Amino acid sequence: MDASVTESECTLTGLPSGATVKIHVVPVNDAGDGAKSDTAQIVVP
């Protein structure tokens, strides 16, 4: 799996159909890291 991250979006590629993916995000800026988001779970169509 590869991830490409920009200021407001992330694209995951190379995931097989039917795979379960769990993700969370952590905001980062000059002030440091923010709180981790709740985990989101999806199934790749």
C-alpha cells in the first residue's frame, strides 16, 4: 500500500478489492501534533 498526503487529502493505492482498511489522522503544524482522530474503517470495493 502507498499513501500520498497533501494538505487536506490522502490517496491510498494498491489495495486489493475486499480489503478492510482502518485509518486515523494526526494533524501536524508548526505548533506540534494535534489529537489523533477516531479510527475510520472501510472495505475497498
